[in-house]
Amino acid sequence: MSAQEAIAVERPAMGFFERWLTLWVFLCIVAGIALGQALPGPVRALGAMELARVNIPVGLLIWVMIIPMLLKIDFGALHQVKDHLKGIGVTLVINWLVKPFSMAFLAWLFVRVLFAPLLPADQIDSYIAGLILLAAAPCTAMVFVWSRLCNGNAYFTLSQVALNDVIMIFAFAPVVGLLLGISSITVPWATLITSVVLYIVIPVILAQIIRRLLLARGQGTFDALMAKIQPWSVAALLVTLVLLLRSRGARFSNSL
């Protein structure tokens, strides 16, 4: 990877849209709930488009969300891991030995014990499972965002993300399965494996193929495309929020 590419990864420009992201997120939450109330039929039809309990429209949007970020990852940067052993060691310990297990404990404490009387009894397991899934999935996109905000070392960021993504391919399903089992929740292995393939393996492979093809045409071509598709990630995030919240609106509409 060239120094120019590293700088581009480290300090992308923030436009008007990104600066007001909090507002757009709030509006999408409102829009999702309103959509679910206004059009409960189409909302249920979208929700029924599943494979192994993984929603296909949401899965495709997540591809659009993460592939632009994955294009920035150069797995050739893995050889730089040896130059950042202490920092990457701390990251790996936090990501895979502390964060998932501490979140599982906090989920049990707050959801199953402290706030259990305030929650629907039939949804407690779902809340805990959701928190465990979130804790076991390091967010590639946010690593780039925070690295840029704190003026982090671009090479360290790239090598760290590349190594984490490799580990995630093999460790995500076993870690989640272990923690769900410890939490006395039935482990949906078909859903877990489908999610790993759909959200990690396929996007990583596609992104690396596209990256190689673009770089073969020159760094300028790569940079131009990255600048063009950068807003896609945020736009897909917002549409995903609308789709996720539409089910809440539909449930509220059905309860009236």
C-alpha cells in the first residue's frame, strides 16, 4: 500500500451529509416506525424474505454498507503486524477475550435480572442474544472512523483491521455459540453460519477481488471510485435503520 492510499484511508473528507448524520439517523427511526404503521402488509412481506432466519433485503443493504469499507483493507498489510505487536495484542485480547464475555455478563445482569420485570418475558432471550451478537462482531467501519478522528496511524489501522477480519471469519460463530449456550439460549447454528458467510466471507472476498481489479487500473482509478461510493455506506446504514424499525411500527399498528 502506498503512503497516498494510507493518508486517504486515514483522513477522508466529511461532507454535509456526514456532519448531520445524527439527524438523519433520528429521521430514519421515525420514518421506519411510520412506515410500519402505514404499510403493515408490505412490511410483513419484506420481513418474510429470509434465509435461515437472515433477512435478505437487510443482508444486501449491509453488503452495500460494508463493502466500501472492506475495499480499504489490504490483507497484504498483515506482514506489518509484527511492527505493532503490543497494540494489536491489546486489541485482540479486548475484542475476543474481554468484550464478548463481559457483554454476555452485562446482558445477563441487566436483561435477565435487573430489568426482567419491565421486559416481555418471551423476548428476554432475544435481547440477550442480540447483545452477544453485537459484542462478538468488531466493527470494521468504526475502526476506520475512529482512527481518522484521532489521527491514528493508517498502517496500524489497516494491519489491525485485516487481522481482525481474518480472525472473525473463523472465530465469530464458535464464540457466539459458546456464549449463547452459557446463557441457556438455543444456538441457531444455521443462522450463525449463514450470517458469517453472508456478512463476512462473501463481502470480504468480493471486496478484495474488486480492489485488485481497480488497483490494476491504477491508484487514481481506485481513489476516484472510493470517493464516489463513500456515501453508499452511510445511505445503506440509514435505509437499514428504516427497514429494522419498520417492524416496530407494524407491531404497534397491530396492537391498536
